Amino acid sequence: MAQYILKRLGLALLTLVLLSLIIFFAGSVLPSNPGRLILGPFASQQAVVALNHHLGVDRPLITQYWSWVTGVVHGNLGTSSQYNLPVSSLLLPALGRSLKLALVAFVIVVPVSILGGVLAALYRGRFVDRSISITGLSLTSVPEFVSGVVLIVIFAIGLKWFPVSATPPPGTSPLGQLHYLILPAIPLVFVLFGYIARMARAGTLEALDSDYVRTAVLKGLPNRVVIWRHVLRNSLLPTITVIATQTGYLIGGLVVVETLFNYPGLGRLIVTAANNKDFKMLEAGVLVIGIVYLVATLIADILYTVLNPRIRYEQAE
Amino acid sequence: MSDQERDDAPLAPSAALTSLESAQTSMEDVAVYQDPAAVAMLTATADSVTGTVDSSAGTIRRENVRLLLRSPTFLIGAAILLWWIVCAVFGKAIAPYNPVTGSLTAFNEAPSGAHWFGTDSLGRDVLSRVIVGARDILVVAPLATLLGTALGTTIGLLQGYFRGRVDSFSGRIVDAVLALPIVIVAFLFVVPLGSSDPILIIIIGLVFGLLISRTVRTAVLQEQDLDYVAAARLRDESNAHIMFVEILPNVTGPILVEFTVRLGYAIFTVATLSFLGFGIQPPTPDWGADISNSYQYLAAGYWWETLFPALAIASLVVAINLIADSIEAVVIQ
């Protein structure tokens, strides 16, 4: 099993290197003249050349890539051109706030969608199943800012249950902060619900059709015991993988939600960086999103191996 | 988003895979009775095998169309989509007001008999903007998806057919791109290149091409070992002929499913990019951009400027997903 994990780790590292190349290509190769993009068409050529030199973008591309990558490995993400501050000093607090919002969404979506998927499977083909499946499919396909707007109109402006912005005034208690984060978390929950529920449904159906469940039913076990002890244990295994992969996308969805709800997290930082042509900040922000995704899938792979006895035994042999 | 986007790939292709596997099993049953040495006989039976594959789950058939027309989810989705296509084509003629020039007196007016959906902060009629706003997104998203499907089919056929190093190298690149949500990848490239309709189409098309290639590759790998491919090789057909004339017609089912599912994602992506300010550019009426311009007035109570474009996006993506879901159900079963 250690060998398997090492192999996954190696693949993840390889993917990370390729990802860094793609990000570098988009953020440092495509913008041919960042100084001009930042200063605008009316700045003097001299000022543009000076800024390009200051940003270090007049160096050969290989030197630029190498200094960026070695910097990242040492925790130095470069200097933000819009704030003239180290990128990491802005990025880390923003990432912390984003993770807080993501955690709220996660805590809501995992139990709700697993419950939805299992219910749909238990009532296969009937009204409950159809409505859960169609609702999930529809919610998943609607962009976060669209459902966010509808939620704001109903729950913040109409019913006044929640604030319109996600940023609490300073000094708000943790529970008060949670109140500000619930409404922004819901669009993220909507998008993830469909995937996780669909996977949980498929896993449960597969378990329900299996021989061991038929045996359990035939030997007279009560339904509740069959479902808890035999069905759920086996059906939730593939769901774990989907949940972990979706975590990465959850961080991506934050770009939209944080903009809509004016929340100072990683997503809004990336959008601000894009608007100000702050390419170092943009590269670092996107790289962090990629790393979060890769770590989440790696954890999912390992968890799956640890939890699935079939893989465990195969490896041992 | 998902893109998920997030990526839905693990779901749809696996389902497609199951159906292909079942097709393959029936094929093996046929193959048992063959003498592998008898080339002529193999070719002859392979032709009959091709016939079997054609009638299997992987292809689009007339009875499938009939099944679709009986599915209520498909009909609802198609009706909504048709309405927005009519708006996209005849928008300017249907719209009660000019969507770009606003009234100089009626700013932020609530919905009324004169302005059903109210007016926005520049005095423009929201209903007219919603109707005309269907146009650009319904040009950009389908073209991007078409480009992605063509590209993904070609890459997937090459990967699945040649396997080996080509396959594993391009697979790694797809992995790296997949580590980011589609919206973020598109965002990353649109920012330095600047946003215009052709650039949006190319970027989204390229990313989707990579994603679609995965599904096509899996489907091609399933077909690869079937006798009709071996027979074509023995007939000394060119690689291109085998890929595009022999294999391609047998994997149209999964490709069609990918196209409809991705179309929903393309609309998701274009709308999101517009909302972030990097999609369809003003003054062209666009739902995402209109929401981006008006959501700051939500707190002031001007909800109609934001809500109606939002409902338009929601209805369009849900419609396409209903269509995609019913096509998937018909093609897979």
C-alpha cells in the first residue's frame, strides 16, 4: 500500500509541475507587455520599460519560470504589482477566510446530499427519486451567482433573515459570523448537491442489487439493519472520492460567490488581481486552487485505499 | 460548474462505459465461434458484427428519436430552449423597447404595465434586455461546444487508437487542466488575451476539447479490440479510415451525450465569465453582464434589474440539462 501511495504522490507532483507550466504560460507568456497593460495606452514608453524591468518580465522566460518556481517552493509567491506587497502576505489570510466559507458549505452539503441520494435510491423510479434527481440536476447546472441572486432577493431583501453582504462588522462573535456565511454557502451547496447525491444514489443502487443484500433480506434481517449495516457501508465508498474531488471545485466556485457577496477571500482576490492585471497574484491564486484540488484528490485516493478492503488485500498479496 | 467544472466526467462516461461493455460482451459471444486463421471468414463475419454494433446502444437511431419525443423532460427542455432561440434570432423585433438606449426619465422603475420587468439604473427596459440578451450567449456557447466536440473527438480517437506514449502524455496534460475548475481555466486565459466573442469560443472550445477527449478515448478503447476493427486492419485500410469511418460511427452515442452536457457547461461558463467582467462585453445586452452591473443595487431594493436576467440564465441551463439528461437516458438504455 505504501508503494501505491508513493505512486499516487509522484503522479500528483507531475501533474502539479504541468499545472505550474500552464499557469505560467497564461500569466507570464501570453501577456506580452504587462507594463503597458497596467499603465494603459497613454503612459510613456520609458515608464513601461521601467515597470517591465521592475516586474522582472524583461528577463528570458526560462529564468522567469525558474525563479517563480523556486520562489514558490520557498514560500515566496512574488510581489503583487497592485499593492506592492508580497503576494503571500495577502493570499494566506484570504485563503483562510475562503476555507471558512467552504467549510460551512461542506458541513451542510455532505449530509444533505448523501441523505438525498440514499432516499432516491430507496424509492427508485418513484416520485421521490424523480424529484430528487431532477432538482439535483437543475440546481447543479445553475451558476452560483444566479442562485445567489435569487437567494439574496428572497432571504436577504424579502424576508430579511440574512444580511446581503458576507462580511460581518469587526468584533462579531463566531456564531454571528456564521450567520453571515450561511447565505453565501447555499449556492455552493446547490452546485455540489447534484453530484454527491447522484453518486450516493448510484452506489446505494449497486449495493441494493448485490447478492449480500439479498442474502441479508432473505435471512430475515429488519430493513433498517440491512440498510445501515450492509447497504450504506458499501455504497458510500465511491461517494467519498466524489466529495473530495468536489472540494477542489468548491474552492473554484468561491470566485463567483465571494464577488457576489463581497467577501474578502481567495476568489475575490483573484478577480481583483485580474481586473488590475496583477499577474503574479493571479498566478499564485490559481496555483493555490490547483494545489487544494490535487491534495483533496490525493487524500481521497488514500482514504479509498484504506477503507476498501478489496484494494487493501490485493496490495498485500 | 460542473464545470464543474467542476467535472461531471466520472458520471456520464462511466454510464456510457457500462453500455459499451454490454455491447462488447455480446460481441465476444459471436467471436467464440470464429476461426481466427480464416481471414476471409473473419472479414465476412466482422461485417455482420459491424451490423450488430450498429444496432447496439452506442449509436443514434430513429426509434431513439421517437422515444425522446415521448419524454416529458425532453419536451419541456426543448420548448424552453426554442423560446430562447426565437429571442436570439428575432430579439430586436420582439423587444418592446430599444435594449441599448434607455429612457432619460425612468431610472430604476419597478415593474409596471409599461415596463413589465421594470427599468435599470440607466433607464433601459429590463424585459427588452432579457429578450435580446439571449443572442450572444446562444452564439458563443454552442460554437464553443461544437469546436470542443470536434477537437475532443479527434484527440480521443488518436489517443484511443494509437495508445502508448501519445496517450499517456496527453493524458497527463488533461489531468493538469482538470485540476482547475473550467471557469478558472477560461478566466486565466481570457485575462491576458482580452475578452471578445471569438476568444471566448476558442478558449472554452480548447478546454472542452481536452475534457471530451477523455470520454471519446474510453469509448474508442472499448471498440478497439472488436473484430470489425481487426477486420478493417486485415483489409489494409488506412489508420484514418479505421478511425473515422469504422470506429467513429460506433461512438456517436457518447459523443452526443457529451455535446449536450457540455453545452450546459458552456452556458454556465460564459455567463459566469460575463458576471466576472471577462465575458461578453457591454453595451451588448447580456444576462451575466447585466447582473454584474445591477447586483450592487440589490441592497437598495431594485431587485428586478438582477432577478429577471438571473431567471433567464437559470431557465436556459436547466432546459439544456433536461434535454441532455433525456438524451443520455435514451442513448444509454
